[in-house]
Amino acid sequence: MNSANDSASFWENHYAGMDARWGTKPNTVLADLVTDLAPTAGTALDLGCGHGGDALWLAARGWDVTAVDVSQTALSRVSAGAEATGFTDRVHTRRHDLAATFPDGTYDLVTAAYFHTPVTISREHVLRRAARAVAPGGLLIVIEHASVAPWSWQAGQDIHFPSPDEVIASLQLTDAWHVDRGHAPQRTATGPQGQTATVTDNIIAVRRTR
């Protein structure tokens, strides 16, 4: 698969077949990073928002969030979650296939948590655009798989995962950036059927200083 239509079809089918309650809790790593590194709320861009767990958590803490996904089903569930929690004024859904189009503007916080897809895209290009969307003083957070969980579509494949340093280098940042985090810890992950496994994540937080 490699076209925009393939991406939309894959993720629409993915979310249409998924329990709407899955992914409605925030990513704990993201929550810890934001609490530590960006305690003052501003504007946020959540790339590949899924069912909106991160977007709704940010909104609850005062952030004005633009939540982006290619799946209209996912975005509709984010909107429903925002309405149920009273944050419709702080959560704005936008449909983009990020390999083809990208939201306008700059943001105090840009997040890409587990922005992975089996559809062929230039992921590095998307993440470089994400960096360009960070306002001066703002933060880009990238959290990504650095190992394969047993329930992943990549299970059983021989996959090379870049190191945090390699990911940071691929962003092609200038000297106007500072690396706040760049490491690859292990954690216990829970899969969609409740199964658990030890996995490794790349955790990257880079700040635009000017």
C-alpha cells in the first residue's frame, strides 16, 4: 500500500473495527513529559490522534488542541469525547493524510505518539514538517516503538528501529533547538486484548529555542 487512498482505507477500517473505548486514556509517557517540560498550557497539535486520549487529556489541562487523523471515524469519536467532557471549545478535529497535507500554523506543543503505519509513507518528512510547526519556545515530542510487540502487525518481521540519536538527526534541526529528552527505556505494554509484554520506546523531546 502506498497511496493516500490506501492510508485512509486502512485506518478507517482499523478504527471502525475497534472498540471506541480503546485509546481514550492518555499516553502516560506523554503525560509525564508534558507535565515536566511544558507545564504552561498553550496551543497543541496532536498528530495521529486516534480516539483522542492525549488530546482530551491536554484539553483538560487547559491546552487548545488541534487533533489530526486520517480516519473520520476516529475524529468523530474524538469530537464525541470532547462533547462528553465539556471540551468542545478546546478540541478541534482536522482530517489530514499527513503524507500529503499538513495543518497550517505553529503551535506551542506538537506531539507524534506512536505515529507508525503499515502504509508506505515518508515518515521522516512528516516529522520534519512537525518540527517546522513548533513555535519559538515550543516543544516537539515524538514517542515511537523501538521494538515489536507480539500483537503488532510487524510481529515476526526483522525490523530495524533507529536509535533516538538517529531520529533526532533525521529531523535536520538547526542550532535553534535543544534536546530535552532522547532515550529508549523499556516498559510493560498492554495490547488491545489485555495481553502484556516488555517493549522498548524511543522518547524524544526537542525544544525550539528561538
